[in-house]
Amino acid sequence: MKKVAEDKHLSEAPAHTFMSKQVLSITAGTRIYFAVKMLQTHRISGAPVVDNSGHLIGIISDYDLLLQAATRDVSSPLEYRHDVLAIDLDTPLKEVIVHLYRTKYRRLPVVDKTRKVVGVVSRIDVLMKLLGLP
């Protein structure tokens, strides 16, 4: 199997070809309790935070929620990180790998030109692409 650096076709594969299109997002203002329930129900460890129009405004992880649930009333609106790194539909695989490695994020939101969340790329999505698995 060729390494990504040696396979130009693979290294340039755009994010939209390997992203997950089924995105679970959390709307700003959601209560801590309901955010935790959503992550647990769907067995995910984090999600993009969006405004009422679906535009990316932040990200939340189970780690963030653990700290909030331990220190705040769980009926309070969740606090989320605003400094979220997002990629666009055409971000090449090689750049996605670099972003995931440098940030240690488990997933990256994929946004369109208006910052509307249209997908998510997880570490597993990248591994599946690298191994040629569906």
C-alpha cells in the first residue's frame, strides 16, 4: 500500500469524498443535561455547536461537558469553545491529516462557504479512506 505522500490522487482527495454527511449538531443555548443526553444517545464524544440557521459557531466535547456538569447546574446553557477549526468541502486529505494530528481533535466540522455545517470528518473517516474501505 502506498503512503499518502507518495499517492498524489489519494493525498488530494477532497473532504467531501470521505466526510460523514449525517451530522449531529447542538444548538447554542442547549442545556448541559440535554447536550450530555444527545452525546450518550448517539454514542459520540463531541459535536459542532450551531446557531438556529445551522451555521458553525463552536464545538463541544464530552470532556467540556464533564467539567460543566461537575461544576455547574446541568439546567444551565452549555458553554462551548468558539475557536473551532473547520475545513471546507474541498480540503485535501493530506491537510485534514495534518489538522487532526496537530490539534489532536477527534473530528473536524466541514462547512460550506457560509459556514453552514454540511459534514464532519473523524479520525475513523480518514483511516477508512486511507485503507480504501467503504
